[in-house]
Amino acid sequence: RTPWTPQRIEAAFAGVAQWALRHRRPVIVNEFGALSFEASPAARAEWIHAVRSAAERFCFGWTHWDYADGFGFVKRRDGVETVDPRIAGALIDR
């Protein structure tokens, strides 16, 4: 019931970072994303940017969920692939 705001993501990752430091373990945020048919383009980009940015602030590795399907950052139409600039920007801070 509590929204996953950038601040909440940051707080959750801070706890993980403390655990990783205490136990001397690396952390990777595996396969995060937001479905293109469940969230608006702006909401998807905001979520992806918030998770990726927080992971990088805490030196966590990360992987985006998908390439060109529901979670993807590439759109396929008639055999042509086009990078979604919003999602690509959220992933690499262009």
C-alpha cells in the first residue's frame, strides 16, 4: 500500500548496503523493470531511473529485466527495432 518512491527505494537499498558491508558481500539488483502495458511511459522511466540510480549510489551491480518484450527498452515493429529514448535515458542518464 505504500508507493515505491525514489526515497523508499533509497531507504530499502541503504539497509541492504549496511548488510553487505557487515557481511562483506557484493550485491546485484537483478532484472528490475516495469511492464510497458501496465505503466505509463513516464512512470516506467521514473521507476527504472530510481532503481538504477539508487543501485549505483550504493555500488550495487544491476541488470535491466528485458531487451524488447514487455519490460524492454527496445520496441519492435515490422522487423525494425527502435530504442525507447525514455527508457534508455533512465538506464544510462543521457
